[in-house]
Amino acid sequence: MSLKLSVLKVICFVLLTGCSVYKAAENKGVDVSDIEKCSTRSCLLSSGMKVVSSKALSSGLFQETYQGLARKSGVNYLRAGGHAVLDVATLGLWEVIGTPVESAISNNRGYWIANAQYEDESSEIIKSLNIYSPNGKQVKCKETQNK
């Protein structure tokens, strides 16, 4: 294969890839590994979790409930490569199908939920942490050593 033909293929590959490739490669969101190691309020917030409710419990502890958009699975880059190949093979027509498909996947990820309990409202150290998957199953529960 000539060098000119190879260069032309690379240029076409770059120019014809579109939104579906970028949406597939996007890796925004929270994974359980981001939050399971947290032992402070700041850690939960910095990992992408947002406070959705706060309340004082009858036990005297203070509880905050956090939620964070779930990250897509680890096959993002494989899907992005597939979209890129299909974009080039169909001269860009794949974008008509690929972009809505990736948008649907991006909008259907669900949320991680974490219930953190503290000694009081001003405490930074988490006393206990319960984590629930996007489908509602409890996946992690830990009592911290900082009681």
C-alpha cells in the first residue's frame, strides 16, 4: 500500500469520526472504587458525590445521603473504536445511528447512593458508610476505625 493511500486513510479516519466516538469514549461519573475508600466528608464530595439529604438520627448521629452518576463500564474505548471504524466505513452515515445510541447509554447509567453517618453535623470523619449500586443493592458497608 502506498504512503499516500495510508495518509489519506488516516485523514479520512480523523475527519469522519464524530459525536458517537467522543460520547463512547467519555468516562465521566463515579465508580464504587472512588467512594469505598472514603473516610471523610471531603473525600465523598471530591469524588463526585453530591449531598441529597441530611438529618439527625434518633441515635444522636448525623446522616447525610449522597448520590453520584454511575460511570459507564470499562469497554468505552472499544465502543469508541467500533464507532470510528463504522464512521469511516459508512463515510459518516453511522453517526445517524451511533450518536443516539451513545446518548441513550449515557442517559441510562443510574446513580451510586452512599449513606454516611457522622458523630455530629460538623464532624468531617465518617463513622459508618453504606454504599448502594445503581440498581439499589447494597454493595459496601464499612465502620471506620476513627470512632
